[in-house]
Amino acid sequence: MTETTKPFWRGINHLALITNDMDSTTRFWHGVLGARLVAHLGNESFRHYFFEFGDEQTVAFFEYRGVAVERFQVPAGVPDRRKAQFDHLSFNLPDEHALEELRARLKSHGCEVTDVIDHGFVRSIYFNDPNGIALEASWWVVDPTGRIADYDDPALFSDPDPVAAVRELVRDGVVASAPQTTLSSDDIVDPA
């Protein structure tokens, strides 16, 4: 796929996570974080709730009825064999003031939260939801989105040993190949 034929992404439609307690999850995500509950569905097997984070962007949760999922909690960015495919979710905020306001809001609700961490091009706070899911809220000090990537800018591209695909992007403007994938199952269940 070339840069001229790439999809026009409009953000994240939803990230689907799992909870054992949809009530507590709703109270935290809607009540504490202010992520409005905008839709839900369910049947005898599960519930599926969607919380808004911007136009057309949600975080969703499944609660499987009668099937408890082991809860564990680890901080973001720390290796742990239990989180093989997911580390944390970061929400975008407009500026440092909004980041500080969210930090104060979390603290006022009795939630533990880090100080603001300066990563150079982005500043963040870290916290967990009641399910132990590692969360981050960030604002771009230097916003790398919506513009042509300058791979020579050390403020945004600082890996001293980038992977082959990045070297191809720098050299050719495209990646030379892409991996093939497979479905885990042919059974896609429509929850409606």
C-alpha cells in the first residue's frame, strides 16, 4: 500500500476491553473520567458498553455473563507476561491545563495518579481503572499528526536502531512488504 492509497483514518472507532463488573466500570469511565456512555447492547451471554472520547471515538467493554476473567493490575510500560497484546490506552487532551485538571479530578475521586511525566514531544499522567487496566492521558507538546513525517527530526524519531520498515520509509517513502495474517476463527457472532 502506498502513501497515496492509504486509508483515511478518522481516529479509533472503539477499543474493546473486558470487565467483570460493568457497573463499577460505568461508574468510573462515565462518572469519574467523564466519558459519556453513548451506547450499549447485550444478550444472555454478554453486555457491551461504549464510552465516548470524541467524535466517532469510543472505548468499549465486554462483560461476559457467568465467565469471570482474571483481574490483574500492572503499570503502563512495564513488561509483564500476562499482557501479551495490550499494554495501556492513552487518551488525548488539548493542553497541559486539561492534563492537570484531569489529574486533580482523578485525585478528588480517590484515584491514584502519577505526576505529569515529560516525554519530550508528549506529556502524560498514568492511572488504572477499576479493572486494573493501565491508562494514560496525554497532550502533544509537539503534535506529529496531520503533517508530513520528518524522519530526521530527533525530537520525534529517536530510536537509535530503528526496525527495517522504518529504514525503508526513510529511504523509499514506503514499506517494501507487509505481513500476511490469518483469522483465529471463521465464526463471527452478531450480538444483536
